[in-house]
Amino acid sequence: MTLYLFYFLSFLAVLSALMVVFSKNPVHSVLYLIITFFCIFGHYLLMNAQFVAFVHIIVYAGAIMVLFLYVLMLLNLNSESEPHKNNTLKFVAVISGCLLMVVLVAALRGTDDMMLQDNGSQVGYVKNLGKVMLTDFLLPFEITSILLLAAMVGAVMIGKKSSNTTTPR
């Protein structure tokens, strides 16, 4: 039963992730991304990582998606006013995506051993998660916090009005 649920969630996650990329409407893309996050939530529950699953839903499907929708409404993207990208920029984006995929595959090559380890009934506990997060993965944890800070500063700069506009008198 769990195997069928895993395959269903995986199929739905991949399908909705593809719809995020290929959807023309940005609001629909955000809604498909929420579906993808709920599928990942199901995968975390199947791995007996309840804490990570609920934090994932609270942080990503709750806070981050609300922020994405807010930014989309703030930018008011219309197909008429949106500048079209040239083919060179599209080519660079494809190459960057492929390089990112190569880096991720190279980073995940040795993870088979980690999945086969038996941690007993201690899997999914907050104490063990915090211990691993702040010892083995401290550098990626701190880099993620800096990345989120940079994203927040970028969102403030996008939302800030231009200083060279004149005010009517």
C-alpha cells in the first residue's frame, strides 16, 4: 500500500512541477507549486519524518506561497507589458539549469548508504534533527539563512518606489 502511495505522490509531484514550469499564468504556477509541496509533505510522512513534514507545510505552502502571491500581485505581470526575452538569455537559462542538475546529481551520488541506515524509532525526532542540522550540516544551514536574507532584501528593493519620480504639487 505504501509503495502505491509513493508512486502516486511521485507522479503527482512531477506532473505538478512540470505544470509550474509550463503554465502561462503565474498565479496558476504558484497553485501548482502548492500541490507539489503537498506531495512532498506526503513523502516526508512516508519516511516517518513528521516534524519535517509539518514544518515544510507551514513554511513553504503557508508563508512562502503567500509571499509569492503577494509579489505576483505587486508586480502585476501582464503579457502585453512584459518584455520578451531574447534567445541568448533563454539559452543561458537552459545551460544554467543543466549545470545545476549535474551538481545535484553529483552531490546525491553517495546518499544511498544514508537511506539504508537503520536509526530505530528515533527517526523524525526534533532532538536528532537539530543535532544533525547543527553539526553535520551547519554550513548549508547558514548559507540558506544568508540566501533567505538576500531574497528578503531583493523583495524590499523590488517593492520600493523609484526615487527619481516627481510628486505632483
